[in-house]
Amino acid sequence: MVAVTSRTNQSKADRDPADWLPPLADAHCQYAADWAATKLRWDLTADAREINALRGVASGCGHQTVEYEPAA
């Protein structure tokens, strides 16, 4: 969990990475990695726009590791 301001939390609402990224560009890579890890952990689906957005972010991240443990 990452602490954010109320304004940032409200701006995100329930939007996925295709429609919202953290305001600080330095946080994009970690946000995308955390998002992907959550999807993988819980075996959740992602639509094409979401996948393309994550790939776009990842292309600028260098070697960002996505770590997760599958849910029981």
C-alpha cells in the first residue's frame, strides 16, 4: 500500500492504468509493477487498453521486476 493524498486518491477513483497514472512520473514504473502483480496474484483479467497502457509504461522502465505470490 502506498500513502497518497486525498486529492490523488479521488482523481484515481476506480480507473485502471489506461485512464490514470500517478501524477509523479517517477512513480509510474512502480505503480505499473504493483498493478501487474495484483492482477497476477489474484488471476484477474485485463482488457486490451489496460495491457497496452502497462506495456507503454513498462517500455520506459528499464529492468523493473514484478514480484507476486499467487493467492491460495
